[in-house]
Amino acid sequence: MIPMQIAALLPGLNLVIGLVDGLLIFRKGRNTLHDDIADTKVIVVSKKVIMVPDDGN
């Protein structure tokens, strides 16, 4: 079993793991516990918005 499935079997532990998972996003790499388990990487996407004028069509 993977760690999250094991946590689902124990009532209080699931709440703690869910809270820790959410709080880990504040780390330098912005990855959470489930990112570490799945060995995924967090990427940064630009938030710049470009407004294009409407040509009326």
C-alpha cells in the first residue's frame, strides 16, 4: 500500500497528513507531500496578462 492509502485506514492520521500536505506548499520548492510521493515537480507559470483590443467582429 502507498502511504496515503495507509493513512485512510487510520481515522485521525488522515486529517494530520492532509494538513501537513497542505502546509508543505510554503517550502522553497513549493512542492507538497503528494508531490514528493509522486516525484513530480512544481513549475512556475507567468501571471502576466496581455489585453488584446476587441476589433468588433
